[in-house]
Amino acid sequence: MESDYRTGMQKRINKPIFIVGSPRSGTSVLTWCLGQHQNIIAIDESTGIGDLAIALAICYQTKTGLSAESLWTGMNVESGQFFAAFGHTINKLILRHKVDPERRRWEEAVDPDLSLHSLVTEESANIPKARWVDGTPEYSFNICGLRKLFPDAQFIHIVRDVTSVVRSMLNFHRLAGVKLVANEREAYDYWFRAVSSCLLAEQAYGPSVVFRLLYSDLIDQPEASLRSVLSFLGEPFAAGCLTPLEKRINSSNVPAGFKLGSSDMDPAVVERANRLYAEIKAVPQAPAASATAINEIAAAFGRRVQYMATLEQRLNTEREELREGYKTEVRRLNTEREEMREGYETEVRRLNTEREETREGYETEVRRLNTECEELREGYETEVRRLNTVREEMRNRANRLAKEVQNKRAIIHDLRARSLRHKLRGLLFGHNLNAQRSSTELRAGDAAEETK
């Protein structure tokens, strides 16, 4: 049943072409070359088809309800039928909705100053095409999944020497504005992983499915190389396919003085990549498919599907945890905000009460100070009146004392006058008895005078 379905797909020319290999190995220019063929259109690089194969594998395996079977196995839909049906739809969509992709974005493979329209031959532009080619380097890791979608797809593994690839990767930002790899070690590792994945596909599917092409052969012997490629694809040779190779290929604008060999580079990583490239050049492609390699590449695809399936589950779990955590955080923030609001209102009330108490205390203090000032003023006025009275009394007393002094002076003057009279009397009378008598009389007179 599955073989009959595949035969039906074959009749509808469901034979896309995928050019795989490490980035900066010539995948773009080879895609552009094949896009000049009268039966092949070149589409932009993508990653969606490989991801779709993994998603479909997850969908096919997903259990339904309480059943141990998936929806498709429950309907007796075989895995090959399931994938091929989607692949057939993708093939029809691409062929139906193509809009001369040859005229679109391929500046990274040719001279940026060159008009792309000059590379589209009249033959390739006017004749309807029944096949398409995709040169996405990332599909090096999706060959098994792509084979499931397109059972009759063909792959071209283009291999470039690792040193040139690493140099180009490290300078890719000069052309595209973004870095392809972070450092030299990552570039060597990327080349090794991509090439190793493609070599495994060579062993698994054999030379009728995967064709190995050395980049150096494409550059040094372009016509012979393209004849071999087109023969592998079952397409007649077209001289227009050589047109892109007549122009200068832009290899990331690597500066003339650029050198590899960073101080933190692990020599073992470099040796591993160089050894693999030497083996590729020395050992030709295996003449037949390997059952062991088929199992290995299928197992690798299964592990990737399982990883992505569990990844989705983990993401859903983490998303649910994040959602619950978000809700908890929102509740905590709402509670905290409510507590802060209540605390704010309490503080406002406290400040209002404190302000009111302060205002009342201020008014009380003002009244106290006003009363104290009034008492001080009255006391001052009383004291002024008292001092004025004292001053008046002292002035009156001074006047009295002045009068007394004046009287005393008059008395002293009078006493002095009397004393002189007494002396005169003694002289006049000259007798002691008379003097005593006179003196007694004088004292008696003085006493009487003082009494007066």
C-alpha cells in the first residue's frame, strides 16, 4: 500500500533537491547554478521544512485520549504515507506559488555589484519547471526527516576544505552584518558536525540518494562537476548552469592578512576536522547503502524527535509553572500593595493626628506666650509705676535732705557765731567765774535754742 502511494507521488514529480553541507561550503552558489536549469527552480534558504518533519513525527506519535495508539495509527495510516502526504502538499505549494525565485536574494553568492537579472537565462525564466532545489546548510542535520517527507528527494553533499570554511565563517559578519559563529573553535566544530551528519546520510542512503561533490572540483572543473551533478539528478546538462561560476564568488570578504590560530584554540579540535577532510579526499563515497547507517540515522532522528517532544512538554510545564508563579507573584504584589495602602492610610491618619496635636499645642503655646507677654507687660507697667513712685519719693527725700543740710549749715553757722561771741565775752569780762557762769548760761541758751 505504501509502495503504491510512493509510486503515485513519483508520477507527480515529487523529487525536490537539497544541497547540504557546512555553511560557507558553496551551498548557495551550487543552488544558484541548478536554479538556471530549465526544469529546476531555486528557492530561498529556509529551516521550516526540517522543523516540520520533526513536528509531524511528534504529531504522528502523539497518543489520543486514553488510547495507547495515536490518531493516525488508529486509522491504519502508515508512517510513510503520513509524511509523504505532507511532502506532496509542500511540493505542490512550492511549484504552484513560485515567483521566479531566481530573481530574488542571492547576493551573498555572487558579486554584490552584479545585477541578478543578468544571471537568469531566458531559457530558465520562460520554461515551466517541475523541480525545486533548497540549499539550506542546516538541513544537513535533517536529512532523515526530509527523506520521510520526500521519499524520492535527492541530496548533494558539497564539501569544502575546513580551513577555508572556518576563515569564511569567522568573517561572515563583514558580508551579512551578523556573526555566524562566536569563535574559531565553534567554527571548526560546526563544520565537523555538519559534514559528519552528511557522511552518515551518504552511508545510510547510498550514492543514488546522496551525491558527494568537492567544492574544489566545482571551482576547478565546473562543467565536468555540473554534468556529474545533473546526471545524478537525472536531468540533462544545461550550459546556463555554468553562468554563476563565471562571476567572482564572494567568500565573506576575508581580509588578505587574516590568519587562524587563536591562543585559546584546542589543537585537538583542529586535528579532528583536518583528519576528517583528509579521509573524505582519500576515501571515495561508498557504492551502496548501509543498513547499520540507516538504523543509526533513524535512531538519531528519533532521539531528536523525542528531545523536541519532551522539550515541548517541559516548555508547557515551565510555562504552567511560570503562569502559577506569575499568579502567586501577582497575589503577593496585590497583598503587598494593599498592606502598603493600609500602612499609607494609617501613616496619613497618624500624621494628620500629629499635625492636629501640633496645631493645638501651637495654639496653646501661643495663648500661653500671649498671656505671659500680657503679664510681663502689666508687670512692666506696674514696675514702671513703682519706680516712678520710688523716684518721686527719692526726689522728695533728696529735697528734704537738701533742706536739712541747709538748716544744719545755718545752725553750724549760728554755732560758729555764738562761739565767737563767747570768746568775745571772755575777753570782755576776763574773770573765770564770770566766764564759767557765762559759759553755763551760754550752754543753757544753746540748749534752749536747740529745743526751740
